[in-house]
Amino acid sequence: MRSFLYSGLIALAVSFVSCTKNSSEPANTNELAGLTLVKTIRNTTHSIDLYSATGKVQTGYNEIFLQLKTADGKLVSDAELSWMPVMKMMGMSHSCPFGAVQKKEPFKQTYSGFIIFQMAGNDMEYWELSIQYAVNGTAYSMTDRIAVTDPSRRTVQSFLGADNKRYVLAMVEPVVPKTALNDISARLYTMSSMMQFDPVDSYTIQLDPRMPGMGNHGSPNNVHLTQSADKIYRGKLSLTMTGYWKINLRLLDATGSVVKGEPVTGDNTSSSLFFELEF
């Protein structure tokens, strides 16, 4: 009887240790959870599935996720990828600001990067996405059109500044605005050539959010956007009620000179530089 009881206690202890060990192991995660397929691009050896949170690619800031597969559908997790978006226009072509394609924790088989499209495409003038990649030292590429549409509200502006430089300014967040003091962030680039856009350092993006449908009233406690170490401009956006907001902006260079945008006054109800939100 004593031997039987002792054996039972050992078995129970082993079972407890086993359960404890298993519970500490990370569960398999679906790397595509919350994402929707945008498009699949193929060549003779591989395919690349492009995903976004909405299943669309629009003007403005787009975070895009990629999965590389062999012709028989096996995921490739050790590739090196880069991309180049090009707008094919009648008589000319140009690119747009974009980030590197890389794997970020906790992803193991999914790559990601961002592209800031400053204009939509159509049947005659369209965006083409070229992806270059290497697998086990062998280089490959694939290219296809990608449909870029306009959202209902403006989240990007491409403009000529007072310094005669061309800029692209895109809002990154808030993605889901709320009645509160929201984190707001943006990316700012200058156009060095038709194919190259460089991050702009040490500027200030001043905020003046207004509700045009509610007497153009503003909101308190906004914090202007300044640049962080990762090149992103960050600030605080106060939204005091739901509805349509015009986020009036003024862009100041490192010396404090105004590059673009005007103050909102009794005679001037809007800046020429702005984002839009509605929630």
C-alpha cells in the first residue's frame, strides 16, 4: 500500500512538472492575425503575398506585410528582401518614400515595411512594385502593378515649401482616434530626385486641430510634433468629441522659419497644410 502511494505521488509530481514546463512554452501564433491579403505577386520560382490591416493600399502611410513562398507553397523565412515602388505616368516616372523590408519580432516567417504613396493610380497612370530578394545566395526579382486608392480623408500631403524644396508629409497615427489626448506621429521627407526621398531632420510640425462643422472650435493640451531618434515626428493630439476634425499644420524648419502652412485666425479658417480625421 505504501509502495503504491509513493508511486502515485511520484507520478503526480512528474505530471505537475510536465504541465508547468508546457505552460511556459510560447503558443504558436498566427502571424497573419488581423491582416488581409492585398495581392499576390509571382515569378517562375516564388510568390509573395502582400498583406495590410485593411486589405487595401491607399495614399498615405501604409504598413505592408510580406510572406515569401516557393512554387510548391512552402514559406521562406531566411530571405533578404528590398523593394522599389514606381509611379508610371504618361511621359515620366517617380517613386515615393518607403522603408526597408525586414523581419521584426515576434515574426518568424513574415516580413514588413512601409510605403508612403503620395497619389492614387488609375488605368493609365499606375504604381508598379518591384521586389528584389535573395535566397541561399541566389538573387531573384518580381514586379507587378499595385492598386493604390484614395481614402475618404487626407492623411498625406506632397508640396513645395517656401524654401523651394519638395516635401512629403504623412500621418502615421492615430489609426483609431478616440475622444482623448491621442498620440500623433508623422513621417517627413524631402524629394532629392524623382526616385529618392530622404528623411528631414530637426523640423517642428505645429498642430491646431479644429472642427469646421462646430464653429471651427479647437482643443486644449495639444503638443507639437518633434523628431524622435527613429526619425519619426511625435506629439499629442487632443480630440474632445467625435466627428470630423481638420488637423491644421504648420511646418517649421530647424531655424524656426515657416516652410508651409498658415495660422488659423478669424479671417483664415484653415491652413493649406492639414490632415483629416473623422470618427
